[in-house]
Amino acid sequence: MDKKLLLQALTKLVSGMSLVALLLFPAAGTPGFLRGWLLMGVLFLPMTAAGFVMLFRAPELLRRRLNANEQEQTQRWVIALSGLMFAAAFLLAGLDYRFGWSSLPGWVSAAACLVFLLGYGMFAVVLRENVWLSRTVEVQKGQQVVDTGLYAVVRHPMYSATLLLFLSMPLILGSLVSFAVMLLYLPILYVRIRNEERVLEQGLSGYTDYQRRVRYRLIPFLW
């Protein structure tokens, strides 16, 4: 086991948990924000399990997933805007709970949890199918086009999974205000995908042919 990689993964995990908690619970005015704890559970427990699986079975994939050293200027803007979006969505969800701006029934949070876990399942399948999957937009040495499994349906199944994940989070928290903010992910994701495809068209052999075979980027029959 790579102890340095383990330490890096645990540091990012603890940092992420701390940041989400600091955005949610002080804004809510109480640690008794139960839907906040529900989100923390469905978000970080599967993430921890997936991290340990990659640590022992695919450490290079884990190392790529932890690498956030983005070189593309457009993608840096995308990451910055995404970070602001998430911070605002979590903060407003806490404030929404405190002041009662919107109120969603418990079954909505329960259904959103199922959608969230479905998104995690899709993400796990994509990780298994694409050994070159990185957090940064780049063409890696020896990289090949993946056109099997979900990649035979849409060109960016990882981003399809993130749609389920990100849009279900504010519903788990019971906040329509937070959900409205999270809808900003749609134009942000559009910019990310268009830039990523330009990079792949220029640097990844066979990607243009793959685009002709698989028409849809994100959602079958829609886009």
C-alpha cells in the first residue's frame, strides 16, 4: 500500500468533509440539521469506500482522481465557478433551513438519496470502464478512446453521473433555493464539455471518429 497516496486521499477527504460541514451547519444555526447529516452520509461514506477500493486495486487511477493541477485556462475558470456554486448552494441550504424559505417533504429527500446513489453507481461503472479518467482535462500518454459500456451510449457518462449527483444534493437538503443555485451547473458543464472535446479532438487519436459513432454528449436523444 502506498502510504503517501493514502495520506493524500485522507487529507482531501477530511478537508472536503470539514468544508461541507462548515458551510451547512453554522448557516443552519444548529448541528441538529438532520438533512445536512443525511447528505454528509450519502456523500462521504460511498466516497470513502470507493477511495479504499482504488487505493488497493487501482492506485494510479486514484492518483489521477486526486490530481487537481489543471492546465487548461478555460477549465480553471470552470473549476473556480463550480466551487463558488457549491459554496453558495450549501450555505443557502443551511440558511433555508434556519429561516424556512422553502419546505420540501421528507419523501423528496428520500427519493433524492436514491437518485444520488444511482449517480454514484454510474460513476463507479465509468471508473471501471475508463482507466484514463482524470480530474483534469488532458490527453495522457498511451491513452485510447473508450467506446464500450456507457461510453457507447453517451460520450461523457461521468458528467451524466455528476448531473444526478449534483442536482439531487439540494433536494436531499430539502432546499429549493439551493436547487435553483445548483442549476448553474448546467451552463458550467456545457462550457467544460465543449472545451474538453476540443482538447480531445486535437490530441486523442480516433476521437473524431468516436464522435461520429456516438452522437450524444450527455443525455441520450437530447444533447
